[in-house]
Amino acid sequence: MALCVVAKIRVKDGQQASFEQVASRLAKAVQANEPGCLLYTLNRSDDPLVYVFMERYKDEDAVKAHRASEHFRTIGKEMGAFMDGPPDVQRLTEIA
């Protein structure tokens, strides 16, 4: 049963380009190093200050491996400098 995560992140005004650069590095690292991650994309919303990570994992172990990964911990920390508050994270269980 696949698990999905939607993480909405608001960035500080004027920090969009810097955030995109760092967040794109994270997306590439996840895609290259996490076989249990089936989808990991960075998306810009209609609001120029809001970005959304769309994530899909094969199971809970893959989610745990993602959160424990060095790239998630280090690059995720770098992204924090550009964020305007904590991310809004929704966890979903795929039904069909």
C-alpha cells in the first residue's frame, strides 16, 4: 500500500530563487538515492511564495528511510533559512 505526502511550504518574500535552488538539490538527491520513493517533485503553486513537494513511497519503511537520510536532514535544514514558518504536511494512504 503506497503512502503519499503533500508538503506545502511558504517561503520568505524575495527568497524564492534561493529556496528553489536548495529544494531542487533535495529532490534530485531523493530521486537518485531512495529506491522506495516512487515520486518526489518540487512544484510552485499559483501563489509565488508557496511551493509543494509531492511525494509517493512504496511503504512506511520507505518514508522512514527518507526521513533518516543524510540528504533530507542536511539539505532540509538548509531550506529552513528560506521558509516562512513550518511546512504544512499531509500524509495520505493510497486507496486505488
